[in-house]
Amino acid sequence: MKVAHAPRELDQRSRAVAIGTFDGVHLGHRAVLEAALAADLEATVVTFEPHPRIAFGYEVELLTTLERRLELIAEAGIAETLVVEFDHDFSQQAPEEFVERVLRPLDAEVVVAGGNFRFGQGRAGDLETLRELGIDARAVPLVEGVSSSRIRDLLRAGEIERAAKLLGRPPEVDGTVVAGDARGGTLGFPTANLRLEPLLLVPAYGIYAGAAEDHRAAISIGTNPHYGGAERRVEAHLLDFEGDLYGRRLVVQLWRRLRDEGKFGSEQELVAQIARDVEETRGAEPPA
């Protein structure tokens, strides 16, 4: 997929433009992407970075990094995405300015968005505004019960399967493998310790079954209370994996929450429990 940061970076052609933040690229977002693809024009996404609510000073725990968001948009079949920098100046544009600076240069013949889409200073613009400005603006019905905020709530509660139904895919944690305590290797279960972007949502603490790098993975999210840890860690033990992951980006799918974190009477008890977690992970299946 081609990723642009200004309209001039894309070839001139008539386009169907899907607009939105698309955090999580959940089933509601996919409906918008599918509507753009169905318009029989060059389907292009316009998305924003950072998240508009973050730009306005609100706290938002993101479901996806920008890199992962773009990958998921590409997997949906979109060949071009324009990433618009959302800063104070941009937020102060009148709706007409947004159209003239972003949509007209893209030759946006059709625009698709959720029915609650708003844009411009004070959220003054909507799809009817676009129609008044001569653009074929099409509202995509919201998918009932699906929203990024609802998915966040489910992940904070460890409700992995329920979140997956709204995402249309397993939830993920996405980060770079960095050096950890190397304790997993001494216990016989080496782990990849992930450094995550600070704004990325981390699901409820606990032990999960999932997958990474085409291997099933037993994942620990939490503070490692058996060893008196205080710092949050996200660690994945990839089953039957041999190799060096240090410095690599790793996208880890979460399939099922197995149990809470815990302290054990001895290291032997801990190792026995990890072995049970690994065996349960071998039998786990991705959420339907």
C-alpha cells in the first residue's frame, strides 16, 4: 500500500475516499472501507495522526499503532492511504477549508464515512456539508454494538473473545523485542520481552494463549508478582521457536485469557504452572 502525507504525493484520479481515525480497524471501520471499495473508483483512505482526541489533550489508549493500523487497512484491500497530521492548526480549519485542502486535491468524487462523522472547527461539518459542496457523500450505517471505546472496555476487563467478535480478528499487542531479565530462559521457557508504545492499550493483567510469528505463544501481561516485580511487562513464549528476536517488531495475537497472575510457593510450582499454560496454549484456538 502506498502511504502519503500530502495529497500531492498521490496520482490524480477520481477517488472514493473513506475518512476516519480507524483505531483498531474493527468491524465498523471495515464496513466503511468496504463501501469505498464498492464505489468502483480508486479507493483511498484519509486517516489522522495523532488521534484527534489526543491532539485535543484527552487521554486515549490506542488499540493499534499507526503502523499496524496501516497494515490492517491494506489487508482490507485499500491500495492508498493519506495520513493527515492532526494538530491545532488543522483542527481550526473550517469544513470548507478541509474540503479544498484535502478532498479536492484528491479528486474525491465519493466520500464514505460513518453516519456520525464530523469534521472542521467545532465539528461543524458533516456528510450533508460535503453534499452541499458538490461531493457524493455516503453514510455507512454504524455496526450495532461495535465501537473502539467498547473494545477498550472489554480488553481492560480481559474479555478477549468478546473483543475479538467486535474487531473481526484476535486482539493484539504490538511492540519491539528488548532485553528482559532472562529469567524465562533459566526456567526453560524463554520469552520475548516487548516494549510497547506508551499510548497503546494493554489488556488486563494475566496469562494468555495466543500466537506470534506463526507460532502459538503463551503470553504474560503484568508485573511478575512471584518475583516481586513492580514494572509492567509483556512477555511472550513462542512454542517450538528457535532464533533471535531481539530488536525485531513482534505482533502478538491474544486468543484466550488462561488465568490471573500469581505467586507460588516455590519456583518448582511456578515452572509446573507454566508447563500447564504451555500445554493449554497448544490446544487453544483463535476466537471465532
